[in-house]
Amino acid sequence: MARPHDRPAARPPTAAAQDPAVAAAPERAAATPDRPSYDVSPRGDAEGSHWTGRQTVSFRNAARTPLRSVDVRLWGNGTDGCGAPDSPSPVRVSGVTGGTARALTVGCTALRIDLPTPLPYGGRASVSFDLAITVPDRVHRFGRDGAHRYLGNALPLLSVRDAEGAHLDPDVGFGESFHTLAGDFRVVLDHPDALVVPATGITTRHAGAPGRTVSTSVARGVRDFAWAAGPFRSRTATTPAGIRLNAYWTASTSPEAVAVALKDAAGSVDEFGKRFGRYPYDELDLVMSDTLDDFGSMEFPGLVLLWTEPEGSAVVHEVAHQWFYGIVGNDQFASPWLDESFAQYANQLYYGEPTATCWEDQGAWPSATAALTHSLAYYADGHRSEYVRVVYMHGACALHDLERALGGQAMTAMLRGYVRDHWLGVATTADFTRAAQAATAEDLGPFWTEHRIF
């Protein structure tokens, strides 16, 4: 995610075929449930403010121990929590089948569903439920702005369990707390003809009931699914590498801002494809507005929300997130630097920003306890002011310093191998430091200490 006012500061079978250097990374057997498949059929009202339908998610137990329950995260409730009698939570689930639902926890963002029988290792099961979504009245990635509706983090997703246990972290109100495994989505959006509906994945449309359109979006090997709805204007372009860019913007967004965003998105998606491994989804949606200044910009697989500032947008940073969080996943609550620092580093590389003295220029750490590898729990517990400075600025600079320590070619090769080895998987700080150490005969221990990468 780019903070407001930041300077542009089954898995896809085509990935290996499109780039022979890319091979599927080995799965972490302990992360379960894995290989999720989501099938959702929401019907929207006239404004796209209310969506109701049925959602089914199937999954496999990748753990050696039987799986007795699954956790579904309702991240759309992160800001509003459990709501009130006259103002219920934005995302509501009912009519659960395939298991027995317990009471909502973690501020009504977590729903545990007990399975009817323990699911053995390698076994598949599914749960289904009725879904009701009300888009909150706020400018947000899950919110509204004028006639436009944004549905990021609106769909319930399976949570992850691994050797550390169940990941049921809270939404702390900044950054991202998400931790999901890559899966497949088929989302059938039934909406009024007047609404333009950009969405994650490849979308086909056909006529529905009178005055309505059915847009079916299919996405494979993604960690989340987002869409928007409203009277967007649109155009398409194709990058030199063959990636289709679908641009959507509000009426007040300037043509110049749209042109710059398309130019930088096209350049960066191709450049990062060469540097890190080819973008695997064939198309990318850019949803732009000049009035998202209270929120900023946000990445989702195959779709980014962009606030177009007078001096440009964060499009390159958000495109970089397609690799760091999207292709190479991480626990965003536990290790926010693994996506934000990397996206900002890539952003600065693309723009050719001077970074030779960035470590000295940034000055001292903001506190004695500051470190790149802190979780969001640290920042939420009295260190909120350190978040952007450390995770975005110090983190990106640490990666530039590492590039100077390894050498440019070695850094490029190391990062490409790191992406390849964790392609559509989940990486940790230990995975990254191990990859970096393998790229040099020099002991990087002092480097990690100086840059507080623990």
C-alpha cells in the first residue's frame, strides 16, 4: 500500500510456460488449509452499495494432523467491528453449510467453522454461506466516494494455520494485517447495466435480466479478489511485453493523470517482469480517482486503486506489490517490511532515484527499539509514528545498501531467485536473509545488525 502523500516514493499454469526461469516454489506443508477455490455469486443493487449472494470455498488440508475447523476472515469488518443494532457490520455471513459456525471473534473479523468430521492430510472439503455486503460510507479501499464504490477486502477469505498456530491477528487500522494463501476465484457479479465493474482476473460479460449485466471474473493463483462499481470511464492498452492494462477513472480525474498512470504502469510491469519474473496474470486493472486523498492507494492481485495526485500517482509502487505480497506472499501483520520495503525499493529503482547516501540522509533510527522486522503489533503499541519512516524509508534504503554490498548483478540474480523459489508461496525474513547470504562469500551478519534486520 502507498500511504497518502507518499512519493511514487489451481496456481497459474502459464507462469513457468511464460518464463522458463520461473518454477513453482515448494509448498510449505504446514500452511493449511491450502489450494483454496472460491466461488461467489453476489448481486448488486442500483448503486453497487449492497451485494448479496452465496459463497463456497473448497480447500485441502496440507498439514499432517487432521483439520477439525477452518477460520474465515471477514476483513471488511476491520474498521467497523461488530457494528450496532441500527448499523450492522458491513460484511455478514449466515446460512453456513459444510460445518458449524461459532460466534464471531476478533472484532467480528474472524469466523471459525467446525468441520463435521476431521479432514485428513491431503483431503478436500468445502464450506458455503450466504453473504451480505454493505459498502461503508467512507473513502476507503472498502468504501465509497461519490457515485463510485470500492470493494477491496470485502470477500471473506480463509485464514492460515501453520507451525505458529492460527493467524487471527487484528486489523490495526493502518497497513495491512492480511495473510492468505494463493488460490483460485470465480466471482459472478450481477449488476445494473449502468455500473462499470472492474475486477480482479479475466472478466467476461453477458446480458442478465432486463437492465442488468452478469460479469464473470476468473482469477487463478491470487491471494484476494477486489472489485469496484460506478460510472467509470475506461480504456485499454497493451504493454510491449503483451500485458493488457485496463484503466478506469472517475469523471474528475484529469486525462493527464490517466496518461501518466498508464505510461508508468506499462513501463513498470514490463520492467519488473524482466527483473523479478514475468507477471503471470496477463492483465492488470488500474482504478483511478483524484479524490481518494483521505485514503491513498492500495494493491490487490490484478487490480490497484490509485489516488492520482497533481504530481503523479503511486502506480509504480502498487505495481511492484504484484510481486511483493502478490506473487511472493508474506504474513503482512508479522513482517510488513517484506512487501512495503520491497515495493518501495522497486519503485525507487524504476524512477532512478538517487540512493547512494540514503542511510546517512535518513539519520538516526526514530527510537532505540525501532527495527525493520517488527510486526504491526509493535507499531500499534505506541510506535505508530515510526511506521512509514521505518518500513518504507529505512526498509527501501536497506535494500539499496544490500545491492551495493552484493553488487548490482548479484542483487538482481538473488532477487530473481528469491521470487522464483517462493513463487505463489509465502516467504519470511529468514528466507530472504538466507537467499542474500548465499549470493556472497562475505558474512552479512554485520549488515543485518546495522540495518536492524533480525
